[in-house]
Amino acid sequence: MHKEHALTKNQQIIFDLIDKSPEPMKAYSILFNVQKKGIKAPLQVYRALDKLVQIGKIHKIESRNAFIACHNSSCQVAKATAFSICEICEKVTEISSAGLSKYLANFKDKDGMKYSKYNLEFFGLCKKCTLK
Amino acid sequence: MHKEHALTKNQQIIFDLIDKSPEPMKAYSILFNVQKKGIKAPLQVYRALDKLVQIGKIHKIESRNAFIACHNSSCQVAKATAFSICEICEKVTEISSAGLSKYLANFKDKDGMKYSKYNLEFFGLCKKCTLK
DNA sequence: TAACATTGTGTAATAATATAACATTAACAT
DNA sequence: ATGTTAATGTTATATTATTACACAATGTTA
Ligand SMILES: [Zn+2]
Ligand SMILES: [Zn+2]
Ligand SMILES: [Zn+2]
Ligand SMILES: [Zn+2]
């Protein structure tokens, strides 16, 4: 049997933490939360994060230096991500839109270049904050 | 007469440096380069950068923590940016495509939310690196 | 199995990126 | 001139991320 991506102990601990979190987590907040499980150093966290990003289990929200679990199985193949970020409450939601991903995957720049990999961050107000 | 956005001395020094640079510049590299002009502390650089980003004269490449001058006058109004980034040589190009900006500005998520502000980073190989 | 290569781990030190706090000054509008 | 806002200068500190090195676990191939 071919295990797709069996996570190591550290990777699993850190993935579980991020996956349970309702909001993106920062590396040092992750570190603080897993110290009781024996992960003591920043590098141990960053190594697990790198791997998890690489295999598509989590994404990095670049503008926030934070990490969120992927809930969109298609991302695990294409490294093409899109998020909406609320500028007031910082709520982050992964956007899963076939139309959008199709448009961006097929987008050609001036030189005719296509890009299968991209990261898109939309900023605005979430529903809750719009009503306030 | 109403000056739109007259830059202050520090802002001008830092903008000129970034504008002349063929590649995105990082904050501490900027700091190093302007020390001879009397800008001695990180905060002086970050304050100018914040302002320049805010008024649309430069953009931050979030995935690289670097800053690039805007060469697309329309960005100065809408905080809506798109870049292509070469994964080998790190060349960054601002994409100016009416079609793309229209598509993204009109994009609605599941909840019908629109986002006038966004940042898009495409990753791939530039022309040069494709040929190698 | 044995040998090798690849990947992950643990630990310490350090680099790179960014902000807080405070006092002061310049620019601008009543 | 007075009050207000924005910018500055300076010091210290917080936050984010990597380098370097020794070692262990895992997987592949002979
Ligand atoms: Zn995803
Ligand atoms: Zn919100
Ligand atoms: Zn621009
Ligand atoms: Zn290139």
C-alpha cells in the first residue's frame, strides 16, 4: 500500500493544532501551544510548517504570516490558493470557486505566460463586520 | 493649489531608491542604502514605506517581504495589485491587465461579497529562465 | 542483510523583519 | 495664535525565520 503522505509525529501534532483552530495560527503561537508535547524549538515548527505547506495540508496567509488548514481538497494538487480576509476582525476564509480558479489558471500575461501557481488575497469586510 | 501627495524628504529619498531599483527591495537593504542620507533607524524606513504603500506609490510583495515601485497609475486609486514572480531568478513584474482587474473587482464569493482590494501573486518561470 | 541515500529530529545560536514608546518638530487649518 | 494632524528622531524590544551541526529514522537497492 502506498501511503500518500503519512505525517510524522511533529507534523501531525502541528497539523492537528492548526486544523482545530478557527483562525490562522502564527508560528510562535503554534510553538507555544505544542511545547507541552515536546516540540521546543522554532525550527521544529518551521520544518513541519514547510512540509505541510508543500504537501498542501495547510496554506500560508502571506500578508499575515499565518497558517491555515486547507479545506479544499483540490488545493492539494494545484498550489493555487485564494482567501478573503476581513480587515476588521481578521477572519480568513478559503475561497473555493471553480470559476475563479479556472480563470486564474488560464490567465495569460502580456508575454503569453501562464501560471499554474498563484496566491490571491482579497480584503474587505466579512458579513458580521459589514453589519456593524 | 492642492498638492495630491507631496512626499516628505524621507519618503522621497526612499521612493527614489525603490523606483530606481530593478528589483523589489527589502526594508533593511533600503535602510543600508539610505544611511548616508541621514536615515538611520528601521522605523524611519518602515514609516516611509507604510505611507508610500498607502498612497499607492509602491507595493509590498507579501510573499517576499519586499517593496517595488508602482508603474501602473491605476493602482494608485484601487489597492488592487497583481504580480508575477519568477521562482528561479525572483524577477517580479507588475501585471497590468484590464481584463484581470475587472474580473477580480467583480468577483463575488459564495455569500455574494465583492472585494475591491486584493493582492494576487502568480508564480512561475520568467521568459529567460524558461529557456534555460 | 548490508550499504546507501533521503528525510526527519534535537539543540543552540543568530539573522531578518517589524513595532512600541516617547519626546519633539513641521505643516496646516481655523 | 491656537489647536490639530502628520512626520521625525531615537532607543529599545518584539516577532518572524534561518544557519549550522550532530544524530536518528526511514526507505531503497544490491
Ligand atoms: Zn486549500
Ligand atoms: Zn470581520
Ligand atoms: Zn501598481
Ligand atoms: Zn527568472
